[in-house]
Amino acid sequence: MPQALPGGRLAQGLLIAAAVGCFTILVLLAAGAPPLAALGHIALGALGSWSKFSHVLKAWIPLVLCACGLLFTFRVNLWNIGVEGQVLAGAICASAVLRSETAAAAPPLAIALALAAAAGGGAMWAAIAGMLRTRGGGNEIFAGLGMNFVAQGGVLWLIFGPWRRPGVASMSGTEPFATVLWLPQIAGLRVSPVGLALALLAVASTIVLLQRTRLGLRLRAVGGNPQAALLFGLRTEPWMMTAMGFSGGYAGLAGGLQAADVYHRLIPSISSNYGYMALLVVMLSAYRAVPVPAVALFFAALAMGSIQLPMVLQIDSSLSGVIQGAMVLAVLAAGAWRARLKAPGRGGGDD
Amino acid sequence: MTDLPLTMLLAGVVAGAAPIVLAALGETLSEKAGLINLSLDGTILLAAMTAFVAALASGSVAAGFLAGGLVGTAVALVVGLFAIAWRQSQVAVGFVLTLMTRDLAYFVGNPYSNQPGPSAPPLPLPWLSELPGLGPVLFRHSAPVYLSLALIPLLWFALFHTRWGLRLRAVGENPAAAFARGFYPSRVQLVCLALGGLMVGLAGAAFSLAAKPGWGRPQGCEGTGWIALALVIFGGWHPVRAAAGAYLFAFLQVIGIHLQQWLPAVPSQVFQVAPFPLMIFTLLLVNLLQRKRAGGMSDSPLRRALRLLTGDPPAALGRPLQRDG
């Protein structure tokens, strides 16, 4: 099982924050950028106005959805790196529904159908990776990566091939969907209530499913000790596939919302790397569901806040990824340190 | 050029595969000792950026390779710190590092994007390059390509025919027994990880200073680290097979460029992405067919041939050490 990270200790948290802060400042100095101005601009870019905060919320929705899904696969000890491809598969399926000629006839139905198709497509994409692992004996990390590459190729093929814009095909994506098919948005916030509701629903359902049902218990048993689970009559394979299905379903829904709500079309970078970022979110949440919304909000703020860095300071926006990675590493180090303190001389986690 | 297209094609494959060969060999070394360095994809990018910037600043390609190698070693040592000293999940640490080093490369390398810079000059070997057929394919390249060619037999020999190789394989198979036999698994692993990281770093330098000269976002080597990782695993942890896979991948990439000219209707982006899934699924398929044979079915010649292509992982791969000095 993944190791639990230290929780609730203010001193430890401050130490981690200080370490990450020092590292970030060093990186900024190395790049020749003014550290305080850069961090200030990130904060302003994320929280400076309601409109900026609405962009943070827009990123928060797919992050939370993907992270909730990943909690299921981590329960059975699977590394669902294919989450990125599952987001893309969801976006493709939603786009296919919304592009159809009949979709504009009944918009609410079409949108519901599109999101259902997105979840189904993501789950199917995950199931293929899961099958490659359980039946093919392949490693789920590489099966997932392969499926990511396929999904990315599929998106590009659709945008430059069958779904290309009349006239010139370009990286800007397909023709936008009919405006009646765009999700309604909260006035002044430019965020769809549907997306927000689905994200909150995902958190609630994940907490309930993993902590209050037999499903959660079984997944935990299969992930914690497959041999013992087998002795208790739990076959690992169906439960692994179930976890993959949930994970892919949530990720596909995230992709569907990206297409239906955020971009209103299919673009090559529709996933915006939220799948990979969600893996970091889950690790920083100590593989637990409760901290996920807060951690995801923080990561979304970092990512959105740094988007304006190239314009105001002429530095690359990938700074946010560096900070996020440093945070997860620092928390991992703190976890190791705590394990060492607990068991002097013997070291911590066994497996 | 009077060269036959085939010779040119093969020479292109040998040159294009060089960085992937280096990365796959480096990863083979650390995985043979039982440690997965999952950070390959980001490490290659960070090393590529550092190598390009160092070469640009110093005007020396050699300094660039040195810097790239050092970066690769440094990232590998971070993996070692977390995985060996602190007993954290190797997959978790490696994955975080792969994302973080990638972003670090883009961030720090941003001011150096799309600048003209030095690249490794071609060094035709005096007598060998005149060999008919073989000469143009193998012996008219730059130094990193020769390095990749030389390291394949060298690593094979070191792993399977020296005491050092025997010891590191023992650590990868059964660290407890190796400890009982009198050497420290953690030290052996750390050395292999650092050496492997050095090769991965050189692979990055070989991208930005030879195979795809220059720096930018994207650089053009994104994704190859994952391919190298897959090659090691599905090549059965054997340096020669992993290298063979790297040449197959480079061949797919070169063929893609040619197919693009013949099939203008298919968007070029598809050809750039296609080798990646194609390669991974070829590897998965080989693995799958080989598994089926283990079920006790009759041995067909195809399956016997496939068995030559795959192998078993070091028994203790990815597991944290229990105890040692």
C-alpha cells in the first residue's frame, strides 16, 4: 500500500512549505527571474479577480474528477498512468455525440448523452489497459502509456482528418459545437454549474464508495494483500477491472466536460495534462479522498496563476509544474523521515 | 549523393536510434540491479536542455555532453536517495521526477529556445568508413553514435561475463542473499543507478547536440524516455535486445517520414505520433504471445522465436531493500 503521509502537523507542514519555497526561489534565481515578483504574479493570476478565479475552478473540475478516479486504482495498487488517454477518450466520445446533426434538436438530452458517452469511453479505454495487465501480463504503466499515445494519435487524426475544419485544418481544433449545445454558465463566474456539481458528486461518491461500502473494502483487500484476498474468495482480476472502470469513467467525464464545457470543440491538447497532474494531487493527498478537493484547488491555482508569467515576466509557465513536483517530493521525504523516527534502526515501509 | 537509398535509410536509423540506445542501456543497468528509474523521460529532456545550454555557453560540444551526463547522474541519485536510503516507492518518486524535470527543463531552458547552437560534428572513421555497404551505415557518424554502438557489446560483456556484472545481477535477483554473501546491495544499486543515469544524461545530450540538434518546446525527444523504459522491460532486461528494439523504433520513425511523402492525405502529425503506440503494442504483443506459451500449449516455431525476444525480470526489481549497511 502507498504510505501515509504525515498529516495535521503544523510544524511539519511549515517545514515542507519552507523547503519548497527555498527550492522555488533557487530555481527562479537560476532562471534570472525576480522570485517575489514571480510568486506574487502567480497569486494574482489565480485569485486576482472573480474572472481569474473562475479559470481556477475550470481547471479544478477535471483535476478533481481524475483524482477521484485514481483513488480507486491506487486502492488496488495499480498505477493508472493511462488516465491521460482516458481523458482524451472521453473528450472524443463527447465530441462525437455533440457533432452529430441531430444533437441540436434536443440540447439537454444531447449533453447528457455526450457526458455519459464520455464516461463510457474513458472506462472502456481504461478497461483495455486493465485487460492488458490482468490477461496479457503486461505492466499497467506501459499498457496505459501505449493507450495514451494511441488516444493522442486518435485526437490528432480526427482533428486533421475526418473532423477537420472546412478549409484549413489546424492545431486550433475542430469546428465549435452549435452554441445551443454549450453548457450554461453561472453568471459572472463563467463556470458551468453542471461541471461543478459533477465534480462535487464525484468527491462525495468516491468517499462513500471507498470508505462506506463493501466495494471499497474489497478493493482495499485486493490491493493490500492479493494472496490473502484470494484465500478469502476474492478474485483479484474482476476487482482490478472494476477499479480501472471507475478510474476511466471519472477521467472520461473530465475529458467530456473539457470538450463540452471549456473548449466547446475538440483540440489537440484537450486534456491539458490534468490526468498527470491529478496523479500528483492524489500522492500529495496521501492517497485519501478527503484532502483531494483542497489539494486540487491549490494545484489548479498554481497552474492557472502561472499562465500569465510569460507575458509579464518573460518566464515559462512550466514553473507551476516544478513547484508541484517539489511539493510532492518534499512530502514524500517527510513521510520517509517520519517512518524512520517511528522505527529507529529498521527503516520504514516494507512494500 | 551516390549512396543507395537503403544505405541512407539504415544510416539514418543508426544515427536516430543512438540516444534511445544509450537511454535503454542505462536503464537496463539500473534495473538489472533491481532499481527502476522511472524518471527517464523528464531526465532526458533536462539533460538535453543542460547539454545544449552548456555547449552554447562554452562553445564546446564535449562540455555539453559532460553537463548532460552530470544532470542524468544527479537525477538518478535523487531517485537513489528516495528509493534506497528512504525506502520510498520507486515508481512514485520516478513519476514525480519525470514530470518535474520536464517542467524544469522547459522553465530554465526557455531563454535558449530556438537558438542556433553547436552540434557534434561527423567523424568518419579513417579506414572503416570506406568499407562498401557497412561504411556509410555504421562509420560515418558523430561521436555519440559510436558511443551507442560501442556500449551495446560492452554492457553485455560487463553484465554477463565479469564478476562485477555477476554481483549486480545477484543484487537484482536476491538482495538478501547478496548481503549474506558479503556485499552491500544498496551500494551496488547506487553505483548502477548513477552509471545508468550517466548514460541517460548522455542520451539527452545526444538528442540536443546530435540527433535533433537544438532546444525548444517541444524539443522533439519527448516520449522517447518512455519508449526506452518499455524497451528494457519487454526486451527482457537484456542489453542487446533492448538496443535492437531501439533500432526498430528509430526505423519506424524514419519510415514514417518517408510514408508521409507517399501518403499526403494522412496528416503528418499522425506519422509523428504513430511510432509510439505501434512500438508499445508490438512489445505488449510479443510479451502476450510469449505468456500464452507458458500455458503449456504446443511449441510452434513462432513462439520459440518469440521466446528469444523476451526474458524474466530480475526477481527483486522494484522492491525496497529490507536491510543492509
